[in-house]
Amino acid sequence: MAELRATPVHIRTARRDDVPAIVHLLADDTFGASREQPTDPLPQAYWDAFDAISAQGGNELLVAEANGEVVGCLQLMVIPGLSRLGALRGQIEGVRVSSRHRGRRIGEALVEAATDRARTLGCVLVQLTTDRRRVDAHRFYERLGFESTHIGMKRAIEP
């Protein structure tokens, strides 16, 4: 396997003015292209979602910046539970790296930063789901130490 070129990135908590860049990252993806609306102006729903995430404790968006540009993002949620003696777990969602910056260990830096943050917040594990069609993503997460231990299931709920 070819050595991946690392790109120096700064991982930080997302700010409200990052929302357009984050939406563009979510849309810069085979599946996201049909789900997201990276229009100008952005639909109000994105701003409302950012505000709700920011207001909720244990829920945060992280971004990766390279040369002043947001090139990656993810969401980390801390979930309290009764299982595992009342353990906290970190749920990682929406991991995206700009298609122009993939293969440079930016996703790795983001996931490791989220894992470190979850550990700091007292989580005993981090978990995520990934679409079964994302074979490259499966290899990526396995390389980072994730194991496919469960079958994830989703059900759409109509309003």
C-alpha cells in the first residue's frame, strides 16, 4: 500500500460561520450529493441544527482546517447509558473529508481527536455506523482500530 501523505491540520470545535463549509463537505460525497442542499443561501434547517447541537451538552462538531480552509468535519455525541455499569459512550457521525484532500490522513486526525475528546469526557468507547456500501470507509475505520461487532439498523420516520 502506498504511504499516505499527511497534511498538517488544526482540529477545532466548529463555529457558526463554518456551517456553509460543513454542508459543502457533507454534499461532497456519493450519498450526500442527493441528501444535502449546499445552496446560497443555505436552508434555515442547517442553521437551526447547528444552534441545537451547540446548545446541547455532550454534542459537538469538530472541523479540520488546513491552510485556513475547512477540509474535514465530524460530529461527536456523548451518550449516557445504564449498560457497562452506567458507561458513557461516544458516537461519531458525519465524518467527511473534502474530496480534494482525501488520502492525507485528515480523517484519521479527526477521528483520533474525537476519540481523545470522548476519553476526556469520560467515555469508555467510541462507536460509529458507516453505510455498508462504503467499502473504503470500512477499511479506514478498521485501520484505526474499529471492529465490526454489531449490525446497525435504521428506520426512517415520516413526520
